[in-house]
Amino acid sequence: MGDILGLVGKRLGLGLVILFIISIIIFFMVELLPGDIAQAVLGQGATEENLAAMRKEMGLDQPAIVRYLGWLAGAVQFDFGSSIVTGKAVSAIIGERFVNTLFLAAYAAVIAVPIAIILGVIVALLRNSIFDRVANVATLTSISSPEFFLAYILILYFSIKWGMFPSNAKISDGMTLADLLYRTFLPALTLVLVVVAHMMRMTRASIISLLASPYIEMARLKGAPPWKVIVKHALPNAWAPIINVVALNLAYLITGVVLVEVVFVYPGIGQALVDAVSKRDFPVVQACCLIFAATFILLNLAADVGAILTNPRLRHPK
Amino acid sequence: MSYFVIGYYALLLAVSCLAAFYNRRSVFLLAFSLTLVSFVLGIVGGVGALKAVAICAGLLGLTAMVSYAFREFLIALAPIETAKELRTAPLTAAFGMFVIFTYAIAGIFAPWIAPFGEAEVISSAFAPADENMLLGADQLGRDMFSRLVFGARNSVGLALTATIAAFVLGAGAGLLAATKGGWFDQFMGRFADVIMSIPSLIFALLMLSIFGPTTPVIIIAVAIIYAPRVFRLTRAVAGNVVVMDYIEAAKLRGEGTGYLIRREILPNSMAPLIAEFGLEFCFVFLLVAGLSFLGLGIQPPTADWGSMVRENATLISFGDITPLIPAAAIALLTVGVNFVVDWMLHRSSGLKE
């Protein structure tokens, strides 16, 4: 057991190091601005006094390293300073939105994961049949379509032509869960379509490469019934790739959510990021980027840890 | 029961029976499962749903015919060696090639094909289609069709340039890392790890917020984001080539790194790299389309598919499909490229089953 803990700990440490480097990149990228933040906010017409006052207020008179350490210390406690457009605390702007985004992603994941894995396994078992080929074309089409294309098609049919679901996913406090699920159905469905296609293809590929391995052949040759080959011989080894597929696609959801939130006017962190980018509100942009990157790394980490836990071979690296 | 419904089921059943009789198993399975699905669809959606299915099937048949003809056309034109390869292409790949060909023509000859200029205001906002304007006008009264044609040049051109930039950076570094090895290899590997652990859209947004959404910035940002992916693959492919005996022989002959990369390693790792180029192009194209949909891509009045979707999005709430057309144009090209790449990967991997 100590063995596993050591490996997981090592992987966690690596994740932390990467996150640290990313925080450096995110922070110092803004330093690359032509001029500085104060100049960018106030524009070309700003007077010297205004610029100086702004710089003083934002602490720009201190060296970058000091400001970075201050920012990092704040970020660890979920305090990202205040927005330079509205002056509100960044954590107040994105805190609730982050929960909303997680809700949407989780909603999509709960629908998508079982469907994708079951379909992926079925398609892998039926490989080279006509269904496999149809599924291949369908998933490829779904992956290749931009999210907003799928989203607008869904809006056109489900909300405008058939009037089944609202096209605007505005949510407010005090809504019941059923209401919430109903309002956010279309954005979740958009994400489901994209993610299911990805996951199905990956599940299919990993199951097929598994079924091609010699011990499956052996099990078949000794006359084990097909269901037993799948359940007893293939499945224990299939967990690792499947967990990997799920975690990677959840990570994919985190990025896909940005475009979908904008299309459906859903009050999530992705929309906050896009707004902040067009208003050049750097503290908000930095905070959102850090949160997205951290979630992304966390999920990749989960994939690796899951793989280590379910696959004893990975516990003894060469 | 209308004649349409009777004819619909009669046709499907006839096709299934014929297929079963002549032992065409896959055709039979497809036709008969479609029949079964149609029962459910017919009950739930009525005649309308069945008509939609019929129209879809008709379109699919048309596409298949176009793809088949285009493949035969290519086979007839191509030299013998290439023609042999092309014969193995499935219809989907032929369709992909047809789409790429069409887009290339539209992009290259845009000013001659498009009836109006891309920024030319010719009528009132959101004017419906007439014999002058194939697809109607956009939110400023510019011809939608002309903008679509110019979009092929601008959007695809931008994505292509960005992909090439990413490839030159990534493949160059990958080849160098594979031949040199040592600390350079280690450093580039770690660097790629870090870049790849930031979600691409988020990283692009960060860079665009800082440097402003101009075309050179987009190209550089995309190149930085996608170069690590190319680097990984090139490093892996070239890593397998570097250990070969003929590389050792070339080294003993006293050839320099430049010669090794150009004459020995590159030709032997070309096939997977070309397939990767197609894949990367799809990713880049979708990313750039997403960015311009968010208003951070090519700036107006230049025609660009992503921003065309956003600008005309209000039409959707009136049940008009105009905003879907540029989005469909994006999807069609990515699907086409993916089909071709799928075939190439399938061919080079020799199919592991």
C-alpha cells in the first residue's frame, strides 16, 4: 500500500509543480503588455498624474516578483484581488459562477458517461459491422462540428420549432432542482453530444486493443462463453482505460463549457472569462484562467491516479 | 395512411428483402433496422418525421453519388501509383477530398466567384433571399453568399497559416530533440507538458486579452498552443527512426544534424506527420472558429465564418437557418478533413483488429 501512496504522492507533487509554473506563466504574461496595466486601462489619453495614481493604487510601483508572490498567496486563499472595471472583488464575481459551471458540467457528465461507455463497448463488440461504420461517421461528424453549431441546431428545433425547452438558460436563486434541470437541459445536451462522441471513440479504441491481446484469445480458445470473456477477462483490464477516458473528457468539458455558456447566456465562469477578455479586465482573466487550468490539471491527475489504482502493472514502473 | 407512407415502407421492405435474398448482410441490417426505427418514428412524429428521414436518405444518396464520381474522376486523372492508392479510399474519404477541393476553389477564386464584395452593403438588413442574393443579406445588408465565399479564404487561410506555423515550430523542435537528445530533449519535453496542461481555448483567450485580437497575435497564439502536440508526436515518431542502423551509418559517415534531419529522418516519418497535420488543422480550425464566434477572431468588416454566426444569431429566434449556414460550412470542412485523415491513419496503421 505504501508503494501506491508514494506513487500517487509523486504524481500529486508533479501536478502541483505544473500548476505553480502555470501560475507564473499566467501572471507574467500580463507583464508583457505593451506599456502596463494602468496604461491599458486608462487608454492613451491618460495624464501622467492619473497613471501614477493608478499605478500606486494597483501596487505597480513594486517589483513584479513581490506582486506575484502577493497574488499567489491571495490565490491560494481564493482571493484574486479586485476587478479593474467594476472594482468588485474577483472572488465575489466568479465564486457563484464557478458553482454554476460545475453544475452544468456535472449535469452533462452524469448523462454522457454511462451512455458513452455502454455505446462504446457495444460498438467495439460489433466492430466492422454496418453499425460500427454508421457510428464512426456519426461520432466523427459530432466531434468535427463546432459547439455553437450543435447548440444553435438544438435551439432551432427544441426551443423555437417545437417549443420544448427554453433557449435561454438564465437561472436564479430559489429555483427548484427540477426547474434548474429543465432550464439547463439544452446546454447540457450540447455538451453531451460532443463528449459522448469523443468518449465513445476512445472507449471503442481501448476495448478493441484490449480484445486483440493474447489472453483474450486464450480465453476464447479454451472455450469460455463470450459473456465470461468480456466480464471476467476483459473488464478488469478495461477499467484503467475507461477511467482515463472519462477523466480526460471531463477535462474537455471544462473547456467546451465556455462556448456553450455564451450561446445559452448561462451565468457561468466561462462567460465571465469571455466578458473579462473583451473588457480587458486582467485580474478576472487571470483568476478564471488559473481556475480552469487547476481543474484541468486536477482531472488529468485523477485520470493518472485512477489508472495507477486499477492497473497493478503501473505500480511497478520499469 | 397516405400514399407516401405506404410507398416509404414498401420501398424499405423491398430493399431489405432484396438485400437478404442476395446475401448482402450489411445492407439488409441497415435497411431493416431503419424500417424498425421508422415504425417508432412514424408513431411519434407522424408523416413529417418520415418525410424528414426520406429527405435525409435522399441527400445521403446524393452525397454518396458525388463522392463516388469524384473518386473515379481523381483515379482517372491521377498517375498510376496514386490511382492505386485512391482505389482503396472509402466513400467517406472521397467525400472529404471533394469538400476540401470545393473549399480550395472557393477560397482561391473568391473575388471571381462572389457576386459582391465582402464589405459591400447592397440592401437592407436581414433582407430575405431573392434572385440577386442567394442566401439573403446579413445584419448590415451585405450579401451572405459573397461573405460565405470570402470566408473560405479568410477563415480557412488563417487556420491554415496558424497550423503551418505550429507545425514548423513543433516538428522542427521534435526532430531536433530526437536527434540531439540530452538536456534539450528533456527541457522541451517538460516545456511541452506545461503548455499542454493549460486548456487550449483558455490559453488562447489569455493571450488575446493581453495582446489584442489581431491576426498575427492569433497565429502566434495558436502556434504556441498547438506546437507542443506536434512536438510530442514528431518526437515519438522520429525517436523510433533515430535508433535505426542507417542513421548510425550516416552518423559514422560524418553527416551533420541538418543532413540527418532532412535526408534520413524526415522522409521516414512523413506519413504519420501528414495525418497529424490534418488532425491539427481540424483542432486549430475549430479553435479559431470558436474565438471568432466569441468576437475575438478576425475583426470586421472582413468576412469570417465564426463571427458571421454570432452577428446573425438573432435570426435563429425567428426560426431562420441563415446563421447556421456559416457554422455548417465550418463543420463540413472539419468533417471532410477528418474523413480523409481517418482513411490515411487506417491505411498507415494497417488496421489493428
